Amino acid sequence: MSDSRSKVKGQRMHRDLENGFSFWRPLNWRQRDLPEQNGVVYYPEDDPRTGLYVLAKDLGQELGEPISQFDLPVLRDALVEGLLDMPGAEIHAEKEISKESALGFEFVLSCELQGEPCKRCMRVLYKDWLQVTIYGQGVPPADYGVFENVFDWIYLTFTFSDLLEQLDSMYPTPPV
């Protein structure tokens, strides 16, 4: 039997024109901007620790050249080191991923957030100089299981383009 909390009641588009990506998200989820991390979190209930986070970081100044497949081993090692520095962190699964022309990694892990157990699926994508981190997490871990299908749906709709422009080209405004 599925948990009714995971029902998506409509959808709304999230557009980040500055960083060049967009995705669909549940209409009934709350939004909180994370300006100090250049990101946003969408969450279904009162506690934003259970939700989907999307963070963008321009690495151009640090790297100088666009990220390529040859950079992936060093980037992976740095990510793993950072993840394992989190309290109680344990990586359960990892793999290389790609989305459109971006390359990256997916990690499934558990850790502690503010002294409570957490489960997270984190996807880190690199496109040119941009690093986009997308992760769905649940505190407690059982909440991750409740919303995992929604987190995956949001990720599947994520694109390095403007969904609104795509819709406009599919359904042009009729002439007057």
C-alpha cells in the first residue's frame, strides 16, 4: 500500500535561467530558496530536511577549462571524501551517470543531519563549468522511501534547457 503523502497534486515548472536548467516539481510542495548555496529546496511537509535540493555552482574560476570526462576521477574522489566527512556517513551505492551532455555521479548514502538519521540519493552533474547537485533526502530514512518515486520523477524531468521554450515551440500561440 502506498503512502498518500507521496501523491503529486499538479505540477509546476522550476526555471533557473541564470544557470540554464529547468524541471517539473510538485505543485503541492513548498519552496525555500537557499541563496547562500545558490539553490532551492522543495519539500512536501513542514520539515524541509525531507525534500529535493537543487544547487548550482559555477566552477569556471576554479578550473579555468570546461570539465571533461578526464576530470571525473579527481572529482569523484573529492566528492567521496566530502561525503564521508559528514557525521555517520556511509555510501551504499555509487555510479557514473550522464544527462544530456552533462557527466557526473550518483550516490546513495546515509548520514546524520542535526543528530538524526538521514537517507539521500545525490546526483552531481557537470556541464562545461557548471556543477549541479540534485538530491532527494528523507529525515528519518523511512521518509526517503515514501518520496523516492517523486524525487526520481523530478530528476527525470530535469533538463539543461528551458522547458517553457520547449512548450512554446510545441504549442505555438495561434495567430490572431
